[in-house]
Amino acid sequence: MLPDDKKNQLKEVFNQLQNPVNLLVFTQELECRFCAETRQLIEELAALSDKVGVSVYDFLSDADMVKKYKIERIPAVAVIGRKDYGVRFYGIPYGYELHTLVEAIKNVSASEVILSERTREVLSDVKSPVNIKVFVTLTCPHCPEVAATAHKLAVASDFITADVIDATEFPDLSQKYAIIGVPKVVINERIEFIGPLTEELFAEHVLLGAY
């Protein structure tokens, strides 16, 4: 699924990874759109670096792992480093969203992220669980920036988890959350916004969602 020139670019990126990252792919053989393609894509990525591993789990038969990593639908990819930072991608991370996955791998590998001092101050006040849902499409050029910020916040705070969701792949969720434009962010089912925000404003919305 990855052209040779893209593989060469990614090899250079992955050569800079600091610590091992394991990509957990949740899938099933039947009745799952893009499950096979997602597994193939992740396996191709993992083959580019000895610091990127892949583990494949069946959504039905590996129910214990599904429960452990709180996987709600498939295909899903959990990006795991030294610990589980709550970084998830639902749908096939292709098109513009391949960049989102690569950024997640880099940040989880580093176990830390570059954030402004103001953002860190805001995150220090988050003391209760916050889930961020970022709805994207694979053809949205502005989505990776917002998705990457959500994942960075999840790496930075033990209280935050971030799910990036392909809106076109899960129409039931698109209807539930009234997705009429992307990127759309939903925080703890209460706070919502559409479009990119600065890192600091994003963090402040997360703090609002924590109360």
C-alpha cells in the first residue's frame, strides 16, 4: 500500500525513533470494511524499522485485549510505547491521516512532546479523565494538525485519551455527533468545536471538559 518513495521517507523518519513502539491492530476477517487494508498498512509500516512492532488481535476472539485497551470498534490501531498513553485511531490511517499516525508513533516513542509553557500549565489543572474525539476524513488537509494535537495532549497527560475517528467510515458516529464538517472535536461528550485551534486554546477546551 506504500509506494517505494514513501517507504524511503518513512525509514528516515523512523531512524530517529528513540524507544520501541508497538502498534496494536484490532480487526476481524469478516464484516469489517478496511480491516484487511489497515492490517496490511500497519504491517508495512512496522517492516520499515526494528523499533516499530505490530500485534494483531481479533475483535471477537481476543475479547480480553479489546477490553484491556478499551477498543470500541474496528478497524482500530492503538499506539503503545513505554506505557499506554491512550492514543487511538479508528479507521484506516491513510491519505492525509497517515501523517497523523506517523506523528503519533514519533511522540509515543519519545514519551514526551513539545508543548508551550502555557499549555503545560493548563494541562496541570486537568485532574479527572478526559476523552477527546477528533473526527477526520482522509482527504481533509487540516485534520492531521488537529488530530496530532489531540494525541500530543494524551501523551502529555495521564488523564487524557485521544481517539481519531474517520467520520466517513463510521456513519453511525457521524450521525450521533452531527458531523457536518471536519475536523470536529468532541471532548467528554460535552465540549465541541470545529476547525483548528491553537494548542493553548485546545488545551483550555480540554480543561473545560474535565469539569
